[in-house]
Amino acid sequence: MTVHDKRLAKSHDDVLEAMADALDIPPSQFEEAKSRYEAIGNWLDRPDSTIAGYDPAISPQGSFLLGTVTRPFTDAEEYDVDLGCRLKATTAEFTQKSLKDAVGYEVALYAKAHGMTKPEEHRRCWRLIYAAGAQFHMDIVPALPDAQRYQAELLTHGYRDLAYDVGLTGQAIAITDNTLPHYEQRTDDWPQSNPIGYAAWFRGRMRIQLAVRKRAFAEHERITASVDEIPDYKVKTPLQRAIQLLKRHRDCMFAEDGEHKPISIIITTLAAHAYNEEPTISAALQSILTAMDRYIEDRGGVAWVSNPVNPTENFADKWTEEPKKRENFYRWLDQAREDFAIYLRASTFDKMPAPLREHLGAKLVDSTMAAVLPVAVADFVAPAIATTLSNAGDMARAERAVESINRSGPQSKPWVRS
């Protein structure tokens, strides 16, 4: 159910679904952002482009690729659209600086041709600023294919199965970083990234529910397309919805301390690990909030949140030098567990507990509930987290889903040494 459908909520899950939908980027803005980054791609690949010979390709990454975008926290903020600009070349042909400059030159020409302000250079990207009405900017990361070196590094560290899983490692890239001492030198020692591989792993954690949602979408729209033909962004799974709600809870809780708030990649990774293909948002939140911290490893006294497609990378690397970040993660997790549990265990769904209302944003909560609640709600509605029998059924379904994933898809931890 979505707010746009103007259907009345009948359960906790209906309310949470509507709230997550209100947090999502509106379809019109998503399509606008998509058309604009495709326009940039066409510009970079036009016949008289100075980099056309390298077959430049623009692709989304980050939350736009994962389907976990959340609406900006305030009207003054913008959607951050992360893009990769991959050239078919090697590190023998470019330094990091020359690649950054080559892409930046064409991006600047695009901005000038379209009456935009000059792009901003950031550590790893060029930021393209649109007019205020668009409410988004685009961060364009110059990159080169680098799967062979990426896979070799995994083999060196003993991650054989992961290295040979082309679906997870075959799209790895080398990126630029203007803070590195060898930024202007010709070397193959470039920073690496693998946003497409990460997205493939993330998609594998929800493959069953993604297929279910696509089938339901096809039936609702009365189209005959196969599941594979329906774009991922047309539907949302309970995992994606849960992450959107958790990110907004985080944003509200740390509205005055954005520098030390838990970062999205940690929340997203741990949530995806803990998700067991639950079919509802309430069940997904219960599993995620209960188990997500179990996937934080202790490596010689260092808290480690592994990049699932590069376990030598620690998403929590700042926790050691900035202990407040680690402290705030656990403080946020405790608060989220308490806030959502109070609501999900309530016998009625039409009243949002004050702490959860505060930590999701009063404006969001009040406007969403006003839109989806019936004039009168039944005196008793079963809580979303209910009886042992219900939980046992959920557990059985989850176990069957996990068994299916274990047989046919990427594991939560595909990096077991071999």
C-alpha cells in the first residue's frame, strides 16, 4: 500500500508501508534524476567529446542503485545522486589526476552548455549542481575497470570463492582520490570500489521478496512482462522499506550531530545481513533490529563491519579513532529497538508512540497517519509482534526462505576463506 493509492490502513504494516512510501523519492523526481544522468552519459559519449574514444558509461550507485533513497531531512537539503563514470581504459593510460581532469573537463562543458554553475571538485568526484527546484545534485566519480586487480587482492587474502564469483567481483573499479600522495603519479595503486558488486549482494539478500513484489506489480498493472523485465525500482521489498525507516530514525535522532551519526552503509549492510526474507515490514524490522549487531566482527579488538564483496574493507574503520561513532551506533540501535517494539507490540496501530513519532519526525508521522487512517479504528487490532504461534509461523517461513537462498543465491557472508 502507498499513500498515493489513498487506501486506508488496516494494520501496523500498512502504516509503516505508507510512512516509508512518504520517505521515498517521488516517482516524478526519480524519473527526472534518471533522465538527467542519462543526458550526462549521452553528452560524455557524443562524437566530439574528448573522452568518447574511451566509451564512457554513467551508472547510478549508492542508495539510488539499492532502492533505499530517503527524502532529504529538511527542505534546505538535497537528494545526493551518486554516479560512476567508467571509462574503458587502464591505469597505464591515466594518472588519477589526469582521469579526474578528463572527466571534469567534459562535465564542466555540460554544465556551461546547460546554463549551470561550475561543477565542484570533491575528494573523489565532481559535483554537478542543478537549479534549486530540482532538489538534487549529482556526484560523478571517475573510474576505470579494475576487476582483475580486485580479484587478485581477494585471492591474496584467501577469499577464493568470492574472488571467482564474477557476479560479485567482475564489475570492480579503480577510482580517484585527490588526497593521496601518488594522485599525480602513474601507478596501478589506485583506490578500489565495487558498487555494482555490492548491489548484487544486496539484491541477493532479498531475491525472494523482490520476485514476489514484481509478480504482484505485474498483476496490479495488468502487464504480461516477466519478473526479470520489471525494473527493480518499480517495487520495494520489506528490507528496503525497513532501511528507509531506520535511516530516517537515525537522521531525526542525530539531527544536531550529523558528523557522528551512524553511517548509511553500516545500517544498510547490517540490516541486509539480518534480513531473512520476511514478507512484512514489521517482521523485517523485528529480525533486523534483533540481529543486526551480531554481524559486527571483532578482529583483534577492532570492531569490523565487512564490506560483503571486499571483506578486507571495514565500513566501521572510523570507530577506532572516533569512539563516539561506535558509541552512537549502539545508542541509536538501542533506541530504535525500543521505539519500534513499543509500536509493533501495541494492540492498535492508529496511535504512534511519542518516542517513535519524535524519531521519525512529527510532520512525517502526522501527515501520513492522517492520510491513511480510517475515521474510526476498531477497538482491538492484533499487534504486529504477536503470539508465539504467529512468531513460529514467521520463523518457519523465514527458515524456508533462508534454505532457498543457501541453495540458489549469494550468502550473507560470501567471503568465507577457502
